[in-house]
Amino acid sequence: MADPSRRRGKVTHLTLREMKRRGERIAMLTAYDASFARLCDQAGVDVLLVGDSLGMVIQGMDNTLSVTMDQMIYHCQAVARGVAAASGRAMIVADMPFLSYQASREEAVRNAGRLVKEGHAEAVKLEGGAEWADLARRLSRLGVPVMGHIGLTPQSVHTLGGFRVQGRGEEQSRQLLDDARALEEAGCFAIVLEAIPKELAAEITAALTIPTLGIGAGPDCDGQVLVLYDLLGMNEEFRPRFVKRYENLAVRVRSAVGNYIDEVRTGQFPGPEHSFSRDSAAASGAGVRAAAGGGEADLPIEDAGVGCVPRCPIVPIRPIQPARAG
């Protein structure tokens, strides 16, 4: 487990460059809500990616193509609140969803700005190679850090003919290396390498001064990224080669829910300890017992949220008015 005592200050794109220079591996995970974002930040993760993978993981879609800008902003806001409620250290990167940047450069700039201004993202991620270098350069000059993404690009699933490993042939390998160099030259601060041969990933990583983050790209990248729900084993049917399961929460969640159902039906829950009485201390304003971060705390009843989970640790982020179109 990561040692919390080794945590340092806020992670930025400069931090990631320095980590590559020192040979220190970068840990990135996806996050889509405040609860998981808080836990990941507390554990010491370096980067949280609010991925358009939420279309598959959260919404149950077959691919990422239906995810909208408004949905991305909503989930970015939630993740930002979760990070703020923890250490605030993790860097938040947001995916630019399908057709949010492909139609025109003006629309791309506007949508990237929305993710930063409304969603509180600290960088955006673009799928694609050298063809998007000009956009990456423009966004970087405007103050929006850009992470690249090459190899298997899920938004191009129909063009690629499915979710397939990329870069096995010599010509495609050379193109991916050229893409990586073009994105670096355009100002990208890091590049995700997805589903490419480990030898090619090692070659690209050695050729760049910016960090590479691999997913299904072998051990020689400067860091790794996984979908949090895959790491936790939330979907037993999804078993890609590149995922390592560090937990099997599907079994544990079903077991916990099953126990709850049994206790409700047999009358075991709620017990006296879960109920209020006219004669209880809570009735006189002494407070209720509320779980907080795995422990317990006395809270005034007005500070207890649903299920007596306190609302107070969640740090509100000041809303920012959306940019006006045009």
C-alpha cells in the first residue's frame, strides 16, 4: 500500500515531468464520482482521469461515443469535490468526449475551456495522433494543459474495427512513434499509450522527454493507468489481459447486499442501535453517532446526511459561470 507519509504537494504537469526525470513511476486511475475520488486521493494516486469510459463503466453502454460534454462536466465537478475533500493532491484530467473537438477548432477550444472553468479539470485529454498536434499546441498556449492518447483510441472504435491491439506492424509502429513525437513537440505534457506492443511502448517512452502512461502497453512506460472499477473487480465478466484485479468487490458487494436483504426480511435490521426513541439522547439534542471515514463521530443531528453520513467533510467548490458561446 502507498505510504501516505511520502505524499508531497499538489501534482501538476511539471510534477509529472520531474517524476519521469527521476525515474519515479506515475500512478493514474479513472474516477467518476466524489466518493471514489476522495478515497483514491487519500491513498496517494498521482492523477485522476475523468474518462469518457464512464459511458461503459457507469452508463452501461457498449462504447464511449454517446458521452456528452454536459455529462463530462457533471462528473468532473464530482471528482473535483472528492479530491478537495481529501488531500487535494491528485491532478484531475478530463477526457474531451467524441465530437467535442473534432468539428472545429473554435468549438474544441470552447469545450476544453468548459471542462476547466465549469468542471474544475486541470488538464484535458485528446485521442489521436499528429492530426491533433495543432489543436494541442493552441490549447497549451491558451493555458489548458493537454494529455495525448495514441494506440487504441476508443472514440475510433468503428474505424479500428473494434477494440484491437495497435502497432504490431512496422508501418503502424512507425506512425505511432511519429504521432508521439508530434504531440510532444506540440506541447502535450504526457501521452497515454493504449493497447500497443510492449516493445513499441518502450521505444516511444525512451524517445520522449514527456511521460508516457500505459494501459495494456507493458511495464516500460513512465506510469500506468487503469479503470478503477476494473482494478476493484466490479465486473466479473470483463477480463482483459492488461487488467490486474487487486480486489473482488463484485463478490463482496453482493454478499453485503444479500446480508442486508436477509436482515430486513427477518426483522433483524434495523435494531435498537439503529433507531431513535423519545427517550434517547438524540431527542434532547445530544447528537447522533455518525460513521466518518471508517470511524465514528458525534455529530449534531442537523449535520447528519442520508444514512447519518456527515455532509460536512465535503468541501464545496465555488461554482463558476459557464462561458458564453461565441
